[in-house]
Amino acid sequence: MTSATNPTTELTPFPDHTQLPESDGKFVKNWQEHPQSILLTDSIQPILKQLHTDGQYCIGQDLGIYWRLTDPPEKGAEAPDWFYVGNVPPLLDGQTRRSYVLWREFIAPLIALEFVSGDGSEERDKTPWKGKFWIYEQVIRLPFYGIYEVNKASVEVYELIGGQYQLLAATEHGNYPILPLGVELGIWQGEYQNAELPWLRWWDSQGNLLLTGEERAEQEHQRNDRLIAQLRSATLGGYAIARRRTRSLI
């Protein structure tokens, strides 16, 4: 008699997100990376919740996208500073994602963004099987790829057309359309997390800046203050008219 084999072992020869390294051990290259990622995530959440009423989407921030199995494993991954993928669960088996594994998910992210700290050569490297640009274009096949030059306060956005990345032209607002999301990506000069800097941000198709939760709360607070001031002014005006009428009757 032959012993029974475990069907699970036969069907799952490749590691999943819990078995692959979370990091290659590199330091974050500049201070702005983390707040920049948070700003992008916070401001686009209302849009994503409208697109995915079932909550099936995932955002990665410095999260490895595993595209092939290598030794060591992290050599087979690219970790964009920020990326979004729709129609996948935010958790796997009740666990937060430690990586995004293409041979388990099969759905490529819609857009990935890289924040350049050096001269940009790493982000534009087209060397087959090694270069970041080539891997995003030819293997992972991201529909949109953005390269944000922090020091130059500029962004290049590429769209995958006919299997090749084509540089997008800016809209009349000076931003770059990400049509599947109904948003535009561009540079905003302003203060965020106590730093006055150029930031990568989202706009809607009408050119309105997508606000963070804190900005929306502040906007609502200011609106309420204006309403209260108007009501107070109307009340005092009515009181003054009533007093004048009373005096005219005396």
C-alpha cells in the first residue's frame, strides 16, 4: 500500500505572505516617505470606499510585491513606496498582509508610486529581470507607475499601453489622470504634519483637492463657525431693528 499524500502540500508548493521576508533590511531613505504615504492613503480612502462598497481592496506602503521565487526570497520582490490593488481582501485568513504575493493573488496592483531620494536611476532602470522599471512594466505589469522626484518637486506618471509604458501628459490642472479611479495625481505645496513642503497628492477630475480626514474636519469646523457668525449677526440685527421700532412707538 502506498501512503496517502497531503493534498494541501501538493497544491501549495510556493510560500505565502506569512513565509516570505517582510523587509530586505534597508533603512527608509528620507524622512518624508512615511508621512507622504499616509497623506496619499488618508485622502483617497473615501474614493476607494465608494469604488469598493464591499471593502475589497488593499493599500501597500513599503510592502514587498513578490513576483518570482528566488534565493534569498527578497531578491524576487519589489517594494514600492505606495501601491493600490483592488478586488482583493485587505486581510488574509484574518491576518494583516506581510507582503503581496502575485502567485497567490494573480491580480496586479493598479498603480505603484516610488519616491526618489537619489538621482532616479534605480526607479528608471530598464535592465531585464533586474531593473525596477522593467519589472513593473514587463512582469508585474502595473497599469500605472509614478516616479516622484522629492528633491525636484516633480512627478512622472506612466501608463501601460500596448505592453509598454507611455509617459502621461498633464491635464489642464497640471496633474495626471488615473482614469480607473476617477482621480488625478500631482504636486501640492503646503503644510502637512508640521512641514511646509511639496507633497504628492490626489485631485478629483474637476481639479478639487482630495482632503485628508483632518482637513475635512477643519473645513467643517470653519463652515460651522461661519454659520454661527451669520446667525449671530442676523439675531443682533433683528434685535437692533426691534429696539428702533420700540423707541419710535414711545
